[in-house]
Amino acid sequence: MSVDVQKEVQIELKDGSKRTIPAGTTLLDVAGMISNRLKKEAVVGSLNGKLVDLNTPIEQDAKIELFTLNDPEGLETMRHSTAHVMAQAVSRLWPEVKFAIGPVIEDGFYYDFSGRTFTPDDLPLIEKEMEKIVKEDLAIRREEVTRQQALEMFKEREDRFKVEIIHELPDDAVITVYHQGEFTDLCRGPHLPSTGRIKAFKLLSIAGAYWRGDAENEMLTRIYATAFPKKSELDEYLERIEEAKKRDHRRLGRELDLFFIPDEAPGMPIYLPKGMALRNELEKFLREFLNEYEYDEVRTPIIMDRVLWERSGHWDHYKENMYFTHVDERDFALKPMNCPGHCITFKHQLRSYRDLPIRMGEFGLVHRHELSGALHGLLRVRAFTQDDAHIFVRPDQIEQEVFQCMDFIDRVYKTFGFEYSVELSTRPEKSTGSDELWELATNALRDTLEKRGMEYQVNEGDGAFYGPKIDFHVRDSLKRSHQCGTIQLDFQMPEKFDLSYIGEDNQKHRPVMIHRAIFGSFERFMALLIEHYGGAFPFWLAPVQARIIAVNPLYLDYANEVLKLLKKAGIRAEIDTRNEKMGYKIREAQIQKIPYTLVVGEQETNTRSVAVRKYGEKEQVSKPLDELIREWVQIVKERSA
């Protein structure tokens, strides 16, 4: 007589401990074995490094990990499931609507719909229906289906977008759908065990979006939303959004007379005098570092022959983002990048190994064709200036120069009080060069990061088409991340342009090219600074550092003398001579976020002093004029405020 013996498997938990359990035990069961609390709080799990639903059975030895809403994996899963709940709510309210995709994005998620043009008035209705679905606590169930079953399922609903996705899946793809109540969606997962696990959510905005981002395709309606484990966290996030609206650089750019973008030149900003003062101060700031780190500044043409862009690879890999013209029976292109110009500058004369490293810097105006729908103030433009540099080095100098670039970037960001994170971006699908050179370049950057002891994330496939890169993401005062600085290692471009230097052996050798930017572009960085400071720039950077107000016309002579002395000391100052009350003038200076307002009257004139009012403060402090000028000159020199 035979006896069935249930198969057992061994699992290893995150803490390294091991357990033997019956085969077929689910991750949710394992959570219950650990503690009742974990069984209640776990929302998703990892099986041998792959995120899976909690009801996934464990059929063989495995490493497992369990995540709650307090973990990034858990939060992302909840947001993904909330996107499905939003789609289900829409399907209940408007059955005629068709569904595209609903991915998780940073700080939230969205879903794209066809068949209805949604309005802001629809959002509360959808939210109310979503709340019902959450209260119903519908089980979320995964099902594997064949390609034919999936096609029949979504053809019956006339969901043409899902059908298109199914047709494009690889032959060996595992096709899965998720059911919750009457609603079914095509999805890889994973998801929460039930809709009742969803906590605080909010629908945020409506936008148009082309199917698959292609302007030739149908325009869909996209609903943006977010979800958090706690209502307090959601409220805090919504407060940040409101603060971000107040700090929007497009709004402040108008109010503070910094820049505008004319209809006659979409995506191409015009700087007003105050915006130009801000930009010039940033250029001056960077030039001091360029001098310290021994860069040579150059200027290359904005428009160059097609032959150059074919040689560089831009013609094959970047043509859709470029502008072209035909002159003297030759094809020309506006430069989208400065690197090819720097290559021919390097090649202009014979170089020795003793000359290297050659650090070539340029504040170079470039043009890139962006879709009109993607343009966004100074953050996404068609004409912008890169704070660009290309460093030509011997192979033995790579580590030292990358170290120096990191030091440069670190010092600049610390001046503005920015924290930052680092990513190593590897070879993209669309690229040039051999596997060997890519591996060599990627390992060189990785080794440098590790020797410097820097924490970094790997961003697979996001390198430039000619080489891997280190990207620097700064975090602003609203805790938003912005990609700014970059260090890129390039073995390809020197090869394409046949660059060489004469080595100690009197033979020709190929230099390595390092691409380096700190701001990324002046436009993007200025947008970041405007929003980071809310338009209230530190004194050294402010377009107008002081505004002088005379109590009445009797003291205008002294006010003008103060203005003259401030300007002589290099302080950007102006005088308000309008026929308005003094209180109105002071309020106007506050609205313009000018760091200091100087009031002069009889006492100030007699004592050669000024009454100083700092932005955001109500009290005035009397100071001797010469003492104040010395203080301000020192602050500007040190960039300390």
C-alpha cells in the first residue's frame, strides 16, 4: 500500500533564515507563518527576485521577500491596482469608453481612455465610484490565458488598444489578465490581493496624450492620479502640488519679468533684462570654476555641414531632432550638440601627449526639434545653451579627470544647497560602437564611482548613443528630482573623427573624450532655480539685489548717491521714483522678491546711512552705508546668501 508524501520546499527569507514548507504554499501563507500583523500588512512579494502576487504558490526552493505599503515595491503595487480601480470606475460610469494603458509613474499613475472627452467635473464622480469599489473589497485575481483567449476577450469588448498590444507580444510571452468584480484588464501585474487594501487616493488632472506618444495616432484623454498608504501622506503631497503651482517658473518668469517665449518662436525663450542678469551671474559663476580647473573656453559655429553630422553619427541616430537648411548647394544642420565642433577644434592642430588633458569648455547654443506638445517653459525648449565641456585625455588620465568632474559638480550643487543622487546609464538599444569599447567605457565609469565611494543606481539602456554616462539628479526644495549634470565617456567620437595625439613613442594614439555638463542647460537650470527658490533668489544671484526708496522727493539726491555707490561696488540696484506712497513701494519690492529694500529719509541723509528691510521681514534696521556695502560685497564674493 503506497502513501502519498506531500512534497516540501525550502524558502530563504530576507534576513537569511530558512524554513521548510509544503509545496504550493502561497506567499500570503508565509506572511501568516511569520506574524499575523505581516499577513494583514503585506501587499506584494518577491519570488527569486521577481515581484509576484501574494497568492502565488511556491512550488520549489526559493528566496522570498514580503513587502508592505511602506516599501517602494508595495507603494508601486498599490498605485498600479488603484489605476485598475479608476478604469473600473470609468467603465461603470461610461460603458462606451475604451481603455489604453495605465502605468505607474513617479508620485502616482495615469490611465489613457478613448471614447469620451473627460472634464474636471467628471473627476469627483470617478472618485466616488472608486471609493465604492474599494469598500466592496473585490478580490483581484490573476489568470494566464492563451493569445486566442485574450484576443477573443478584448475583441468582444471592442478594446482595440488591448488587441493591438496582444498582437505585438512575443510568441513565447505569458499573457495574463486580472479580474476584479465585473472588470477585467490585460496586465503583467502584480497587484494587491483585493481592492480593499487601497488607502488614500486622489485624481489630479486631465491631459491629452497620443496613443503610444505618436502624433500620427489617435488623441486619448489621460487622467493623472496618485495614491498613498495614509491620508496624511496624501495631504502632504497635495500641499506640495499647490506650492509647486505657486512656484511654477512660467508664472514667476512673467511676474518677475525674467523671460517670455513668443508665439513667433515656439520653444525659443527671450530673456528680459532681469532674466539676463540672472543668466549672466550663472555664467560668471561657472567661468570662475572653468578658470580654476584650467579649461580653455571656445566658441563653435551654430550651423555646420551635413558631412560633419554624418561623421559624428547624429545624421543616422539623431536626425529627427535636428533642423536643416540648404545653402550654396550644400546641406547644413543647426547643431543639436557641441561635441562634433569640439572634435574638429581638437583636430585643428597637432597634439602631444604632454598637452593632454585638454579641457575644452563652451556655453554653446544648440537647437533640437521637440514636439510642440512636449514644450514646457524653460524645462523643455527648442533653443538652449549647454554649459558644455569636452575633455580629451589619455587612457591613463580617465579616472583622474572623471574624479575632477565629480568634484566640480559637487561644489556647484553645494553652493545652491542641492542634494543629489547619481545614476550610471548603460548602452541604449540605438547606439554605435563595438561591445568591447562599450564594456571598457562602462567599467571605467563604474570603477570611478566605486573608488569615490558614491552610491549610485544603474539605469539600463539610458546611455547616449555614443557612450555610457553618469547622470546627476538634484532634489529641489519641494523634494522633486531633476536630471542636470552628466559625465559621459566616449571612445566612439575620437574614432569617427580620427583624432590622435603623438605619444612618448612618437606614434599616433587615440584620445578618449569625456563629455561634461553641470547645469545641463542654462534654461533647465534657471527653471529649476526659479522654482527651488520660489523666485526669492539668494542675494548674490538675484537679478535686482536692492531697491532704494526715498521717503519723499527731498531725499532723492541722497537716494541717487546711494544707487551710484552700490553700482560702483558691483551691486545690482535700482531706485523707485514713482509718485506713489512709500508703503505701496515697499509692498511692490516684496512682491518682486527683491532681497533688500533700502529706505532713505532725513536721518539717513544726515548720517549717511540706510534703513534696511530684508525680503520677508517687517523690521527695518539702520546701517551705515559704507558698512552695508562692505558686507554685501563679501556676501557676493563668497556666494554665502
